[in-house]
Amino acid sequence: MCAPWRVIAGVIAGRSMRTTVTSRNVRVEIERRGSAPTVTSEPPSTTGSDTPALMQIGEVAARTELSLRSLRHWEEVGLLRPSGRTEGGFRLYSEADVEKILVIRRMKPLGFTLEEMSAAMRDIEALHDPAAAHRHDEARERLRTLLAEAAARRDKLERQLAMADEFIGQLNGQLS
């Protein structure tokens, strides 16, 4: 149980990185030196830590009110990528991953396609990446277009809801 084990995780190419993230069950240390990232994990220490926690898919599903199936599907189609995996293949999500999931979840009832959601996520990520400053103007423009489309779709849903309320009122009147 105390022996370190490996976790598969992605690291930004060409950058030196060392960070530790803690979940309720494990402490994961990610280090990049040379060409391959090394990730080890061991039980968390008893001392407090200000490092971000990693969560397994069940906890993320509960927090986001989504099914495990939805989260797995979004990963399969390339919409979402967990921050890492345990050696046993369990997905590990960060707080930033949860925020991305919530953005996707908010787009879903508006009827956006997986492609539209994926494009929006790329643009949002580009805006938060200082190395992608050359893409910020284009990303902002696409997100402004998406914002207008989201507002139009919301208005349509609001009209549909008003019609549903009228119908419910009519039925109540018939039953009174």
C-alpha cells in the first residue's frame, strides 16, 4: 500500500514541471525531466497541503450532477480529458477539469453539438494560455459569436417554457 506506483498523465511538452496534487486517497507527484514525464503516487501525508486535489470519476459525477457514462463518452469523443489516470486506469480529475465539465454541462441544454462544445472549450483554453496570445483575438471573436447563439437559444427556450406554462394553465382550468 505504501509503495509508490506509476500514473499515466499528460505534461506540457518542452516545459520543466514539478507539482504535487492530493486526493483523499493518494498524493500524486508529477515531474517532467528530459523527454518523459514521471508520475508517482503514494498515500498522502498527514500534514496539510495547499496543493490541488484530484478526484475520481464518481466524485466528479456527483459534483457535476452528470452520469459516469456522460463523462466517459465526452472523453471518448475528445471533448474532455482527465488530468491523469492511476496505474489501474482510474480517471483522475482536477478542480480545473470540473470547471470545464460545468461549462460543457451548461452548453448541453442549449443544444450545442459535441463539435461546437469542443471548439468553445479550445477557445476558452486559448484565452487562458499566455503562450497562445496570438490566437486570443480569433478565440474572442468565435466566443462572441457563440455568446450570441447561446442567447438566441435561451430566448427560444424561454418562449417554449411560456407556452408550456400556458398549456398547464389551460389544463388546470379544464379540471377546475
